[in-house]
Amino acid sequence: MQAKVSFTQKVKEELCSIPFSDEHLRAFLAAFIKVNGHLTFSNEKSLIVCKTENAKIAKFIYHSIDRIYGITPRFSYSKEMNFKKRVTYSVIIEEGDYIIGDLEISFLDGKIAKNIVLNDDMISGYVSGAFLASGSVNSPKNSNYHLEISLNDESYAKWFSKLLLKYKGTEFTPKVVQRRNNFVVYIKKAQQVADFLSMIGCVDKTLEFENIRIDREFSSIGNRLQNLDSANYEKTTLAAEKQINDIKIIDKVLGIQNVQNKKHQLLMKLRLENEDLTLFELSQKMSEELGEDVSKSNINHMFRAIHNMAEKYKGAVEK
């Protein structure tokens, strides 16, 4: 049975297919290595090791390093012998000191180097790299909209949150919360999640997100209108029952034909003949019968007068 692909995975795989500029890609690598990578030494060589369970992400990082630095990384992988049998891919990059220096990455300092995020394109690249490294986003089929990036340093999480605020293309209101040993930068508003996906260049997933969101919101509006219609119908039915009871009292004691006010007399006849009509529909029928405009407000006023009349006769009916 083929495993179901999450919306997060679809976003990340689209991200790996985008033809970034060199400037964008350098910012991307700076964030990805900062969040995902670690520096190690082997045979007096400095190595950057990045790990992922997604083969497409590993391949994308491999080609990006080769493109920007002309360095061909090495691959290794390990397989967990448990129920899920996950495979973890490692991208091993030589000349780690040089790359870390060029990208101005610090694994000890939470600050983000200004030279790496000078403009919106570079900010977009940096955010894309961080999301690819440790981001997730709920499926738009879930009404609980949520996009987050998990970071392991509080200072860095705060700097990253400020970086989103600097992006001129749209307005974000990110929050930072601690979750166990990590610090999560997240956004929850549907429009901001869509804007984030658009900002990092995932056009297809942005359209999918928006289409599903709009369809569900229309469905929700339809359900609310249906509930409102049901409530209005019930309200109209209850009101009509009370009006009919009043009319029957008057008819029993006085007789509808003996009511002096001809408009009241006509309205009582119309109500008995049309038990389910709304006040507006009754006003239309009255207008047709009388050849003059009778408003919904007029109908309501007349029913109040009919009710008062019925209250006077109620005692006689009960005896």
C-alpha cells in the first residue's frame, strides 16, 4: 500500500523544483545549513552534514552545493529497522569551513547575517531554506490553518520572526512558542499561510490551498444560510400558529365577516388560507387584493391589532 503524501511534503517537493537565482539560492543554503546541518571533522577536513528523510530534498541540496560552489557532495544513507523502516539520507559537503564562512553562518549565534537577507528575494530564499529544513503546514482540508518552522535556539527563532516582518511583499504576524527543546515560529491565519506559500514560490500549492479553502468557506456559508433559513421558517411557523389562534378566537366570538376594519378582515382570511406565508408574502397578496401598497410593517402592525382584539375575546371563549 502506497503511503499517503502529506501537504507539507508536496510543498517541499515543489520547492525543490523551483529554478532559483544564485542570490536566492545562497540565502536558501544559508538557512538550510543553519537549521539542518552540523559541522564535523574527518581526516583533518571540515565537513558539513545535512540529513533528511526525503530523497528529493537530499538531491536538491546536492545539486545546489555543486552549482554555487562547484563542490560535489557525497551521499550516505541509513535505514531504521523498525515498523516504518525510514531511510535517512545524509549529504556530506567538504570545505565546510569555507562554505560556512561564505554564507556567514554561525551555529552559536542566533543572529541572521544582513548580507544574506538584503532584499525581499533573499529573504524569500532564506525563509524557503528554513522551511525546507524543518517546516510543516497543515493540509487546507483541515480548518485549523497552521504553518510552522521548528528551530533549536530561542534567539534565532526571534530573529527569524523579525525577518518575516521585514518582508515587504505581504504582512505576517508570526508568533514564537517553546515546544519541548525547540522554539517554533508559526502563523495561523489562512491568508497569511497562503501568502507564505506564495512568498517561497510554491505557486501550485498556493493555488491548491486557496481553492480548497474557498470551496470549504463557501460550503460553510451555505450551511449557515441553510441553518438560518430553517430558523426563519420555524420562527414564521410559530408566529403563524399564534396568529391563526387569535383569528379563530375572533371568528368564534364575533365572526370574521363582522370585523369592521376591512383590511384586518382581509388579512385574517388570507392568513387562514395561507398558513405558511411570511409577512412579506402576505403583504404582497394584500397589495394585489387592495390595489395599493401594503408593507410588511403594515402587516405586522395589523397582526398586533388582531392579537389585542383576540385578547379581549379570549375570556369569552374559555367560559
